[in-house]
Amino acid sequence: MQFNKLTAADIETLRSYIADPERFITEPTEHWDHDQFKTVRAMPDLVIQPTTNEEVQKVVKYASDHKIPLVPRGNSTGLMGANLTVHHGISLDMVKMNQVVEYDPGSLTLTVQAGMRLNDLDKFLADKPFTYMPAPAMHWATIGGNVNTNAGGLKAIKYGVTREHIRQLKVAMTDGKLYKLGSKSVKASSGYSIKDLIIGSEGTLGVVCEVTVRLYPKPKQSINAVIPFDTLTHAIESVPAILASGVVPTTVEFMGRKVLNLWEKYYEKEFPIKEGDGFIILGLDAFTKEELQAQLDTIVEVTSTMHGMKPVVLDADSAEAKLIWEARESLLLAIQKSTPKMDEVDVSVPINHIPDVLKRIDELEAETGMRIPNFGHAGDGNLHIYLCSDELNDQEFADKSNYVISELYKTARAVDGNMSGEHGIGYARKDFYEDFYGKDYTDLLRKVKALFDPNGVINPDKIFPLEDAEDSKHNAQGSSSKELV
């Protein structure tokens, strides 16, 4: 795929679309050249920070008409390079589109601009009887970024991932039009759901401008319970039994003592539970205290037969509960602090196959000598697996990481899992995609991409290569011959 470089004429035309010159940045700094991991860097030629749908529409259409690559960007909390301007061009930084558009409690919806951060959304709802249920650990991520990756978070087991909470989107497409996808209605049986195609597309089909989310009444009662187990394997093996008991927890997380030791070291705090090497963290909510207690009693009865120790029951708002959730939500950053460089895999597998993945991780640690700490969402089978460079040089780390990632994808594919549960594919994993899902399926996605983005300019070369390997080789040979002429 060939793109055009920005010219002085392009810059002047684009400048005329943006009212405030401070939101038109012709000399980007390193703030815009990376995501949370910083493993790959790519500097845009131009940064535009829109504040209105109309500004987005004009910029997107101009970029498409003139074959200039354009990458939507949220708050840069991604881990797979989905926001990287790998072909340079325009970074469309959405963080100033951060306003509430409409609070409509009658329809149980809230409409916000795509650049609103989750923690600001929570603040807006703090004094209201409703909440937005998805709970990704990165509270400073934007709602638009969550839509683009179909983020999961801690409550997916009971309330679902982001997709289940989006009623409507407004999306700027390459034809310059703003499309309303979905509605405030609960049900829809009225043709193709383009809204659901946009969700999880990592900004490759259009630019999400507004998001209408579903609101839930805040639960009347909630508690957390931490159940220690003698081993992490026993902790994981208890999860299918918990779910088969009829209880539907809001949250079922797992973590081991090994990764908690890193959190204690780098955050200089103590995990309050000293016994056990594996832990299940449960969140429960209900309408009455009696219902809550019945759920907890059932779980205790189940886990006591599976090497579970006495649960530590916490009020959801207690200081101890907050410390435990702080530990869980800070594990990624603790691991990142423990090593010079890090890479990540977040495969998603059926919950009964989590032990298969953990076993393979242990084997790969022994085989490669690489440290591979992990934790994750036991209730939905999404594991967060981190590859640490430690004493390895850059080439050794790259070679071993590539091998470990390939092996973990083989393990996930063998048990009917997915490459990613919530972090996406982005730029970092695109070259694994066709091998995992097959050429026919990937070619179908390429056709979808071509329909929405005929010039291939919207977040190009993310999720999967725009061309398959055979076409890419042919085009490269063609380019070489032309250069020789």
C-alpha cells in the first residue's frame, strides 16, 4: 500500500479546518510516538486535536481523498501499538473531545464524546443512581479506546465486555459523513449491526466520535472475598466449579504469590493475606444482604472441597479491599518496573483450559530461561502474560519473545481460544494473525476493510497486514523493478 507524504499545501488546508491553532501541532514531540509499552516508536508528521464531530469528518475525508495515513489516538494506554503512526502522517488525538453530550436516565443511557476518560465518566456518575459497569484496570483510558479494543475488565463475567454496554456510536467515515450506528433502544433486529463491527476494530474502519453507553442501577449490596489456595493451579481449577454452583460473581480474578511479591517490592506495600500461593478474588453484588450471604456460603462450600482455605471477606468499600484491588490493578506496572523491557500476550481461552496455558508458561520459562509472570481474569479465561527481558540483550529478547509468543498462540489455538481477550492485535501482533485464523478468514476481513476504507488510510497495517504475504511479495518485486528502471 502506497501513501502520500504531507505537503505544505496539505498542512495549510488541514489547518483551516481547526479553529484553535494550539490544537494543530506541526512539530510533534515524543509524547505522540508510543503507547504504554514504548517498545515500538513512530513519530507522526502532524497532530490534530479535534473538539467537534465536524472537525473529525473534514480531516478524515481529506486524509482519504489525498491518501495520507491517519491514526486515531486515545489516551495511549494501549499495549499493542494500535495508536502508532507507523506510516507517519496524521495522529488524530481525540483527548480534547471529552465532554458529556447527554445524560438520559429515562432511557438508562449516557452519551459522551469518544475522548472522555473512564475515571471522568465515573466522576460524572458519582452522585447519580447509575453506573457504567465495565471496569478495565486502566481508568485513565478513553471510552473511545475501550470501544476500539472491545475492552473487557474485571466485571466481564457477570456484565459482559464493552460491546454489551454500547447502545449507539457516531462514527466519521472516509466519505466525510458521520454515521449513527445503533440506537438507544434495547433490542434491534433490523439488518446488519455495523455498530458491533466497529467495536473491536481498533480504529481501522472509521473514527469513533460519540459513544452512547448503557447505564445500570448501582448495586445495593456488594462485597469482595479473597480465597487463598495452596497452589495457583488449585485456585484456577476451582473456578468452573464456582460458576457451576449457580452463583454469578461480578468478578473472578486470579494471581499467584510470585507476582504479588513483585507488587510488594516495587510498591513498597504488603499484601494483607500471608497464607497461600494462589488466590481467587471474587466480587459479589446483590439486592439484599441475605442474597449476598447465600452466594458467599455457596462459594465457600464449593472451594472448601478443592484445597481452598478460609476466605477473607471484605466490605467493598473497606481500606483492606481497596488495597487488595490496588494490588491487582497495579500488577502490570509492578512487572514493568521489574525489568528493562517487557512484552505481553493476553490470550483468551475457555476457562477449563487456563491450567493448560499456565502449564505451558512454566515449560517455556524452563526452556528459555525467560521470566514470564502472569495473572488474569479467571472467570472469563483471559490471561495477561508478560515476557521480561531482564539480563537479555535486545536481540536475545526479540528472538526468545518471538518464540514464546508463537508457542502461546499455538496453545490458545489448540483449545479453541483467541489471540487477544481485550488488548487487541494492533501493530505488534499483526504478523501472527493470518497464521492463527487462516487466510480465508483474514482475506474476508481485508474485504471489509477495503469497503469502509478504500484507500487504506485509516490506521493502516493494524490487526492484519493490508495485503497477504503473496501479494506483498509481488508488489515488492514490482516496486524494485520500477526503481531499477
